[in-house]
Amino acid sequence: LHGTYVCFCFSGLVNELKIKVPWGHIAAKAWGPPTGRPILCLHGWADSANTFNKLIPLLPKEHYYVVLDLPGHGFSSHRPNGTPYYFASYLGDVRRVVEELEWSKFTIMGHSMGKYILYIFSSAFPHMVDQLILLDTYGFFPHSNEALLNRLQRGFEELIKWENKESSIKVYTPDAALSRLLESNKHLTEESGRILLERGSTEVPGGLIFNRDIRLNLTNPLVFTTDQVFDFQKKIQASVLIIFAKDGGIKEKGWFPEQSMMQRILDGYQTHITQVLQFQLEWVEGNHFVHLNEPQQVAPLISDFLQKKVEPSK
């Protein structure tokens, strides 16, 4: 691999990776043999690579799973000052990582916010992605032109206001940090919260501080319109597995567009995937973090899907 790729720690069967980028590094965890079939895993908003800690050990062990800490999350560097967290910026992050890993074709598995990244990447680089696995999500959330302009305005106003405000880093006791995490995410069990806190916090004098960049709480200023979402979807050349949790995000107000729009997006996968490729939609018991809380609910479906790998028509 290139000189900008470094393995800095090894613990048991999991490698810790560190990929250099112009503003610092992107951290990652890797399971399995590097010669195995490559699978990139993307976590949700304010989470980390640890969100897949309980799931990946239940998946086929001959594959090579690389789980990123997206910039501003986990052990990865924060983006430079003055830079917002665009969803589209994560496209460049993924492209940098796979360049250093020397992957020409791979599978992407994404949870929650990871949907935005895998959707746009598989549309922009369709020749590089053979399968998509979406956990309690279906892809891009479409916005109207007016909503796009409103988010651009609000996103940059919030960023400038935040930059002009004096901010201090809050230190929590371990118990208080866990309570704060669980209060902000009702889908997590206490065990899952502790798993995420391991990589989502750093020990300092007096307790713990959260690792995530505060700017992640600001409005993402650049989203995509309905027409763009469907145009992007037509570019995908990968088989798709979508797993919805019965008590997951689909039941949360504001997480999904209206039912008719969601059905259009699901129908789009069925329509635009060729005869050779596969589209599979499954429902499981559990909530938005079922892959972490109860990984046994989704592991058999994912394992079976990975074993049914097919190549796109030429």
C-alpha cells in the first residue's frame, strides 16, 4: 500500500487503521484477512466504527471488513476550521480510503447517515460497487428546491454563528457521559451505549470528553432534490439489500419522507436494477440500532446476501 496508509495497532482479530488525509487522518477498524473480499462499512451520525462491533463477528469470516470513523467521529480528525460537514464531502473521504486500500471493486454496508454516503458514492462511481447493504434506511432523503435553498441559508448562518461564539469542551464523568448518550438516542441499550462510548470519547483529567465534532450538530447545508435523487438512483449498478427494523427509523416522525415518496424510492431500486442483479427488502424485529442491539436479527440476512454475490451484465 501507499506510504500514506499506516497500521498503528493490532488487538486480537481486529486491526486499527489510520489513513492520512490533508487535514489529518481517517481512522478505521478492520476484521478478517486483507486478501478477502473487501467490504466497507459506514456508521450513522455521531456514531463510530464501534457500531458494527457485534455484527461483523457474525458475518462470513473470509471477507475483509473495513469500518470507518468518518471525519469528525470516533478517532478520526475533525474537518478544518471553516468547513461544514457536507454529505457530499464524505464521497471524497471514501474515495481517498479505497485508493489507499487499493480496492477497485467492493461492497458497501451503511447504517443511518451512512445511507447518504453509499448512495452518492455508488451513483458517482458505479463501476466500483458490487453490492449495497442498507441498515434501517433506503438511501437519500429527497428535498424540494425550496428546502435545499433554506438549508443552504440556515447551514451557513449556523456555522458562522458557531464560529463567532466562544465554546468550551464539557467534561463528563463516565456515568454522566453514558447517560447523556442514552438520553440523546433512545434506540440504544445500555450495553450498546457503552460500546459506542469506548470509541466516541477520550479520557481527560476529571472524566471524559466526547470525540465528535460539535459542528456535526449544525444543519447540513447541501442536500439533494427529488429529481437528483432519482437520477442518482438510475446510475447504481449494484445489487441492493435493504433491512428495515419494525420499530426503527421508519416509525420516527421526520426520519422518512411521506409514504408515497418512500415507495417511489423503493420501486426505483426494483425498476433500475437489471435482470442480472438482485434487489431484496426485509423486515426484522428491533429498532434503529438493531444491528448493534440484536445483531442476530440481521446477520443471517446479510450473510446470505453476501454469498449470493453476482456480477453486473457487461
